[in-house]
Amino acid sequence: RGASTLSQQTAKNLFRVGRAQLAKKGLEAGLTVGIEMVWSKKRYSYRLFEYR
């Protein structure tokens, strides 16, 4: 996963559907911004580790 932030990794896990790679990256980027605005770091960290 490299240097992805926790919220970026959470967004990636929430979009585990078969989509074109570029479109998927765009959705993940938008969702990442939304996650950081709405959820606390504790909440998205929990969601990230829940999906692993």
C-alpha cells in the first residue's frame, strides 16, 4: 500500500468493486476527502482494520 494515508486506504477498501482503474482512482480520491471531513481519524482507522 506504500505511502497511502489511512483515509486513502479506507476509501480503497470501501470501493472493492470492478471498475475501470482510472475511474476507481477518481472515486477513491473524492471519497478520501469526504472521509477526512466527516469521520474522525479513530473511526476511519477502525474501518480500515475491520476490512483487513
